[in-house]
Amino acid sequence: MRAAVYYGPAGSWPQKPMVVTEVPEPRLEPDDVLVRIAACGLCRTDLEYLKGAPIPKQPPIIFGHEPSGIVAEIGTNVTNVKPGQRVLVATPIPCLSCSFCQSGRQNLCPNMMVVGATHNGAFAEYVVAPHWGVCPLPDSLPIEESSVITDAVATCYHALCNRARVRRGDTVAIFGASGGLGLICVQIATAFGAKVIGVGRKKWKLQKARELGAAEVLGLQEIEQADRAVRNLTGGGADIAIDVTGVPAMIENAFRATKPGGKVVVVGFSFEKFQLSVNRLNWLELNVIGSKNYNVRELPKVISLVERGFVKLDQIVSHRFKLEQINEAYQMLDKGEMLRGIVLL
Ligand SMILES: [Zn+2]
Ligand SMILES: [Zn+2]
């Protein structure tokens, strides 16, 4: 099969770190589903790997952890999907037997399988995954654009619904609202009846956040203090502030924009450190909450939300690439030139 293989080590970035070549098809075990990939989303995590962040699986590795496709073959123990069925493959696939999995926090499973990180992924014609990580995709959703549900949309859903526990009437300030994850958060928070304030670098880039439901938008380059502006707009601070950037200054802004007793949820991924005032943290009893991926059980709920039109994939997927363009695609992602890109197989 054709696949984009990363041979490592990093250092070749931003040249052509991945090579499209012929590799053997993955082997099917009794619990596995073999999926013929239709599309796979591009993600910043891969970019971190390409730039030298430690990869769980030693190269050579095939990246790609946001796959959609059609079931090609099933193992002897598989009953939840059939050959020919349209499916998504979950990004985090838990073991289901450890104490975290048993207590409902599957996304913290220490034995987590991630296609494209711990195992070969979906920048390839085929991928295998255990059946509990494979979820049917309704006919009404476009198979290619739906690939971004398995990481980007589901991760935002988990942050808002599981970690922040957003409720109707909450004010939710989203830091990084003009990017792909931010625009997904805007739509999900709006779907749950929250009043959304979108915060981003440039106000003109936030126009889309407004179209997708944000009641207010704030450009960090136009106003001096975004945190104060959020506090003014909300009469004392947002109930929930979400950071999707992982940038320390943004997280610190989010922290100061949250009302007493409120929640700051950090979804953006980075290796950086941020500083928060202890005084503000305990005096206002703020809750600073991390959020990682999602629980595989949440995926059908996320698909249903998209199916009912609350998340518009065509507003999020801005770029489509062929597998042969994968290096150029990641260079574009690095320059911040796309909302969310997908590779078509
Ligand atoms: Zn990802
Ligand atoms: Zn587990």
C-alpha cells in the first residue's frame, strides 16, 4: 500500500521529512478492523513530532491520527462493524481494563493506543485498529471532512462537556477563537446554549467566530487588555475560559478573564510553562483544568452533534491535499495558513 513514512531523526524539518512509498499492508488480528482510509486530518501534534518531540513509536512510523474510511476486513472477534461500512477511527484507543478505563477516565489510560503515534497511522491506504476504537459514521455526513471529528471536534467536545461542564446560560471565553480548534469550541459552546466571547490575535480573523455563533469577539492587537475586556463584557469574568493555543500568555489571559469560582480549561498542547498568581487562584477559588483528547465512549455523541448541524465541518476544513503533498501541507500548517487540513487517500 502507499503510505507517507517518517524515517526520523528530526532535523530534516522543514525539508521533506516524510517519504511517500510502498509498504506492506498492516496485519489483521482477531480483535482488529482493517480500514481503507478515505481521509486523515493534519494535526499540530504531528508537527511537534516532525520538529523533534519524542514519538511514542520509534521511527520508521506512519503518522496520521484523524482517520475516516470504509471497513475493508474484520477480525474474527469483531461484531460492531461490517465490511463496506463507513467509519471513524478514534484517536485515543484505551485498553478498557486498567483502573482508569474501569473508572470512566479512558483518556488517561496508560496503555493507550494511538494510531499514528504508538502504532502506524492513517497517512496510508489502510490502517488497523481494535474494534472498540472504530465507530460507525452515518451516511448523512461527508466521509472526507468527517475525519476531523476523531481528534479536533471530539477533543473540543470533551473539554467543554466533560471538563468544563458547560451549561445553558454560561459565558464562555475562548482564547484562540480564530483557529480550527477555537472555531469548533465556538460552535459546541453555542450549541449548548452558552454565550460565547471569542478572543484571538487579530479581530478580522475572528469574523468567522462571529458567524459561527460568538456573541462578541476581541482582538488582542486592538485592545490593550483582553482579560479586562472580558471582565467588562461579562460583569466580572467568564464562567468558563478555554485556551486552545497552549501559548503561556494566552493561558494567563484566560486565567485573569475568569470570574470567581470559574473554570479555566487548557486544551492547547505545548511543552511550555505558564505563570499564574497564587493569590488570584486561591482568593477567587479558580479551577484550572487540563483536558486531554476524549473518551472513546464520547465519540457517538460527538458524531450526533455534527450530524444535527451544530458543528459545520465545511467551515472548519479549509485545505485538502493529496498524500504526495504531505510535506508541503505540514509546512503550511506550521505557518498558520490553514484552519484544518485533510489528506485525501
Ligand atoms: Zn491531533
Ligand atoms: Zn486502560
